[in-house]
Amino acid sequence: MVGASLALALQDTPLKVMLIEAVPAESAAQPSFDDRTTALGNGARRILESLGVWPQISQGAAAIRSIHVSDAGRFGFARLQSAEHELEAFGYTVSNRHIGAVLWRALRERARVELLSPARVLEVQLANAGAAPAVQLKIADSLGAERRVAAALVVAADGAQSLVKQAAGIASSDSDYQQVAVVANIRSDRAACGIAYERFAEAGPMALLPLANGSHTIVWTLSAERAQAVQECSPAQFCELLQCAFGWRAGRILEVGHRSAYKLALVRALEPTGERVALIGNAAQALHPIAAQGFNLGLRDAAVLAELIAPVSDPGAPAVLAQFAARRTADRRGMIAFTDGLVKLFGDRRVAAVAARNLGLLLFDVNARAKRALARLSFGFGAALPRLSRGLPLMPPRS
């Protein structure tokens, strides 16, 4: 989704853009446009508005107007209401499959980006510094036919185990959380009504998010062994187990759809760029879903990169990539630290830590300034917002 967003952002620029996608967007096997749900913050919504796709995405979106955070079995809780911050909503939950379909349809209809799908990158060769184009890609289509493409810049939006990242020699640090997220859509006897729940249980955090049809999606973090058990049990047993773990705030859980599981780890590239290579999205950083900020952060990667390379003749020049790295440093570090810190804070079961954490939640609940800061989280930690986040065109008009 991040790579498609970048391609869409660059469609009206002088740059010649090619998007290589291994799995067709309409395929059930598409790993980006899958059955998971993404929480889009207002910063992400603004970018998607600027790209001209928000009206279509919003048709499948559920507004989050209330957030309830609690520590299961403890006294700590916090509540946030979007109306108190003069916001229509804190954000919107949309299925990845719907977002992906809208982005891909826009790329096809506007036809200004060369789309290669299905196609795989077999090899990435970096030429001598200073050459333009300086990167050679060997690509194979679905029939095995190969072609070579020269590029001034290769943007890796191919996930945490990015082939491009490895070819560029950019190292990553991996921290296994020893957790698995079980994701499913559920129906209860109470409509979602715009309420998102974040509940920190003994086994790990649980997020219950509203869907456009009034049902919910659950992101249930468990140990690998426990995750396998809840995946394999019957639907009725799953609903019973989830009810016991989550409680009754969302009503009686009646039905569960398809269940998927995803191993959780923090993967971060030590540098967001290499020689004529830029990393965005999960190729740059793959986060724990506890704060639902992974796609929002990746979308800001794409917005900043698009803004920097759109007006230049050589988008892979060292000075351009250095500026991109500098612009993304504060936001990346801040969001990684915030997300990882939440995982560790709520994973600490020591008595003193639990007491301090629950007191902190209660203090947060009455602190208007802290709530305002959290409401702006989807705009990031960087000082300068990209133009697309401010509702401005990618390139300022020529005088």
C-alpha cells in the first residue's frame, strides 16, 4: 500500500515511474492488500485526500470517535472523545483489501505509472557512484520472461525482508517480541458505534476496532502456542475465549470470520537510504501493531520522498537522499520508541510497574494536554509536515 501510494503521488511529475508488484492486487494471496484492517489517522487521511483517493476509501471506512484504553483486571483506564478536540474523528478503520483496491484502480485509471504485475525482481545491481541511471534491475514476469531496467533511484517498499534493502547492503536490527497477532472480524449483539478499544491483558494487548458495517475487527496478541490454539478451535470456542479475555464492553460476541496470524517483531533499517536506494514503509521499519501506526508512518515516508524527488532531474543523487534521511529521522525514531515503549510498558507484570502504569493511565485520563498530543500522533514526530499532509500539491506552483 505504501509503494502504490508513492507511485500515485508521483504520477503528475516529470519523473518516469515504474511500479513492480509480485502479486496481483485482486489476488487473495496479495500480502499487502490482505484481510487485515488498518487504522488511518487524520494525517494519513489528509495525504490520501491530497492523492485524490480518500472519497473512494471513505466508502469502506468506519470513523473512530471514541477510544477506551484499559489494563485488564486492574483499575487503570483512559477515555478519549474526538469531539472534545474539535475533531470529526481520531481516525478511520479500513480493510487493507479495500485500500489496496482503491489505490490500484487509481493507478490503472490515471495510467501515468508503468505497472508491472505480476512481476518479480530477480536481481539488483548497483553501478558506480555518479552514474545516472545507476541501478540495474533484472525482472521476470508471470511467464518467466526476463527484462532489464535501468533506474536513477530504486525505492524499496517490499517489506521487512526487502530484497532491495539486502542488495543495497543496508543492515537491519530485528527484535522478536515472541508474540503473534491473531486477526479476525467479529460480530457482537452491539453495534460498534465508532468506539475503539485497546485492552492490555496478561497475554498481550488486544485491540477491538469498529468496521463500516457496524461489526468489529480484533487484533489479539498472544504467545505463539496460544495463538495456534485459538486459530484451530471452533468458531464458538473462539468467541467464548475472546469474550473471557476481552470482557463485555462490546457486548456478547456472536460470530467470528476467517482468522489469520502474524508473527510480531520490530525490524528497523539502520539507515533509510543507500546508494541510489531509498527505503519506505516496512522496508524501513516494521512496527508492533499496538499503536496502529505502521502504515501511517510509511505513508509519511512516501509523502516526504515524493516531495523531495518530484522537482529534481536526478532523484537518486546523494544530496537528495541525504535530505530524505534527515527529514525522516525524528519521526522514525520517535514512533519506533513510542511503539516499542508501549509494548514493554504494558508487558511488565511486576507489581510496582503495574501500579505505576495504572496510575499513569488515570492521570492521562484527566490531562487535556496529553490527550491533545495523542490526538495528533498520526501527523508524526517530525517538525516539518510534508506538503501532502498539509493538503498542498506535491510541488508548489511555478511563479
